[in-house]
Amino acid sequence: MAGSPKPPRKRTNGRNGGSTAGVLAEPKFSDTQAQMLPAPAGSGTGSLIIIGGHEDKQGEKQILKEVCARVEKAKLVIATIATSHPEEVWEEYRQLFGGLGVSRLEHLHIESRADAFSTDMVSVLDGAEGVFFTGGDQLRITSRIGGAPVCERIREIFSRGGVVAGTSAGASAVSETMLVSAPSSESHRTDSLQMAPGLGLLRGVIIDQHFAERGRLGRLVGAVAQNPRLLGVGIDEDTAVIAEAQRFRVIGSGAVYVVDGMRESYTNISEEAPGEVVSVFDLRLHILSGGDQFDLEARRPSRPE
């Protein structure tokens, strides 16, 4: 295709009829392609806090405190892109994080794809040491910011040692491939799963959340059967994995389930008629609780020494 795509035109803010906001050009193709490459161990990137949803907001608040410990006195941006009630969700987390000692909080909400190219929106992330994605619909996150300047600024924060956290839909979006929809609480069927590219901050992994509470083992197995290179990571509510330098550890009150299909010997997922129950042989399943660790490179769990 001749030439590179032009940046979007400046737009008028339809909510108040004010002046147009500046826009930034799309990232170069080489930058986007680099996101598909394996992340080297010890690459100096920051930490990911990936939460299965419904994190404790009334008691010890262990998971939220973990986010605060990494931000310290720096700025934390609350990204409500996934939700259809951004102001309510922003106010809830503003009070929670403020009560835990984070004094510099800002709200990022992207209502349309054009917003993700706005210099005003990108500037919300200036000086931030952390970004927290709230729950809702993960497709809202990827379809609105994927590959846009807002997304690239979040990547910069992460690559220079910042923290990116996400709960529920925000958890699914940080992985390389994300589950979009599939029935829960039943055996997986060949035509019931929908997946889409995620933000790719944690490569080689597909995340599912509200895991035990919504009976999602079958659909995570189905996702891994479609591409055994990917590790399936299912996270219970009020549970999180903290991923740093090709490893993660588990915190919270629930469990984390890791489905490894690398040595899968057989699946009928490409052979059966639509609607048939999926067969998969020789999967590995690891169940981790608080304090357990997992080496993403070796694909092995361990207890802390």
C-alpha cells in the first residue's frame, strides 16, 4: 500500500462546542510490530497488577495497597475506558486510592477512538507512575486506544518502570490475546469462543477473570486449545497476579489457575462440527494461592524460598 496513513483531522468537542483539540499521528508500523515480539527476561519494564475483579474495598484492601506501594507519592491515572459509568467509577476509586494515601490522582476516560489521538488526553498521563484500568467491557479498551498515542504513552510508563494495573475487564485487556465472550459454567464447545488482540503488555498469556465464581475453566481450556503457545491464566475475585520480569506471584484471598497446553497431544477443536464439545488431551493445570509464584519462561510454579 503506497504511503502511510494520514493522522486524523482535528475534531470539535461535541459536548461543549469548544475549540478543536490537537491530535497526534499514529505510531510507526515498526513500533506496532515490535509489540508482537517476545519480551526479554529482565528487560527493565515495570510491573503489572492483574486483578480478577471485585477486589476488597472495605477490609484490608491488600490488592489496592499493592498498587499504592508502587506509585508512592507519584501520579496515578484511573482509566475508566471500559465502563459505561465513568464518573461513578472514577469517584469510587478516587476515594479509595485517596484514602490509601495517593494524593496525585487523575481521571482518563476515552469516549471515542478520536479521543485517543487527542493531545489533551495524552497529557493526562504526563508524569504518571501508574495507570489503573477499571472494569467493564475489555473491547472498549482495545478498540478505543489500541495502537493510538494514548496507548503508546501507557506503554512508555510501563517500559520505564511504572505500574499498570487492571481489574476485571481491565485485567483481560493487558494480555496479548483476550477472551471477549463465551458461555461460563459449561463444557466448552467448538464455536462458542470469541477472542481478540489485547494490549500485549503481558505476552504469551491469555487472562480470564471472575474465574471460579463464574465457572470459567471450560472456556479458558478452549482458548488454550486454539493456540497452545499461550498460557491460560484464570484469576479469582479479590485475587491478583503481580507480574515482573517474566515471573508473577499471587496475592489476595482466592486462587489463580494456570492452563498449559504446550504438550497437548490431541484436540478435536478443528475437526468437529460447530457446537460439539471440545476434547483436549494432556493439558497441565496448576492451581496457585497467595504467595505462590510462576515462572512464565520456564512455565513452572514454585513456592517462595
